[in-house]
Amino acid sequence: MSDRFFPPDTSREDICAYLDVSRETQDQLDIYVQLLCKWQQRINLVSSSTLPQIWQRHVLDSAQLVPYLPQTAKTIMDIGAGAGLPGLVLAIVTKKQVHLVESDSKKVAFMRTAIAETGVDAVIHHGRVEELACLHMDVITARALAPLVKLFELTARQHHDALEYLFLKGRAVKQELTALPSSVTLAAQSYPSITDEDAVIVHFGNKN
């Protein structure tokens, strides 16, 4: 992954060039961004103060997970998906199947519209992740949802030996890692965020 850092005012064009995506994928991202801005006027999907920097704060912040996805991964689960961040962005950029878990009906309605209009391969689970039977996902991700301890509690039923986790975390990540119980035996690696100097990407996977 590049050590380049992208400030909040980075343009859509620079971000798309960095992501090296096709014109079709750029069009899908445009549709998603336009829908997010439109729906934000009616329901609270993201902080309204971030909309002027939506490409850096939300699109790139989500897409920066792509290089850390296992090459063999076919399915991704985004828990507490909200506005579809990072899940829908990952579905657009990677073309992998993404499962979006969200309990809020209004946010689910937004994601259904976004899926229909972008044409991505995504499945919505309207409910709580802790109530889902194991879906045998390849990767679980979450953004700004809960401390690491809570994330592992919420996803306990989803765990299997080959499962990997990618979490976008903030400045409290060191304390969160220290607070993990001994029952979490997965190897953890942290990588710097390219959109937020106080944030990191944390990857958990088997030590073998």
C-alpha cells in the first residue's frame, strides 16, 4: 500500500486515479455519492459536515481497505453498515459480494436504493449481526461502530477458522487492542490510514 496521504480537499479525480478504477466503476461511485447526498437531506446517514469532503472522508476512507482484503476472498460482511460504508464502496470497487447488516429501517431503505441504482452484488440483512446464523463470510469489516472487544462479541456467531477481520479504527486503538481478552487469539496487524492521521486499519487473521 502506498504511504501517500490524502488531505480532506483531495478531488474526486485524484481519488479515482489513485484507486485505478474503470469508467464504469467511477460512474457507480458517482451514483452512490449523489444518492448519499440526496438522502442525507431526509435522514442522518453521515455527519453533514463531512459532505463537502465526501470523496476523501467516505469513499476513499472505505476503499483504502481494498489492498488488505485476502486475494481469495469472495464474500465480505459489513456490520452496522449504516450508509453502506465501507460495504457498498467495497462492492463497487472490488465487484465482490458484500453482505450488509443493519437494524435501522431508514438506512436499510437507502442501501436498497443504492444497490438497485449501482447494480452491485450486495445482500442486505435487516437486523442485528449477533442474531444472524453463521454465513461463513471470508471477511468481516466495520467502520466507526464499536470498540474491538464489542466487535468480537457481536460477531461471535460468525466466526470460523478462515475468517479475517478488517476494522477502521481511531486514536483509541492501542487501548482497545490491550483490552482484548485472551480468547481472541488471532494475529493483529495495524496499518496507517491514508485519510486520517489519527486512524488505522486493523487486520485480524489466523497466525498460521
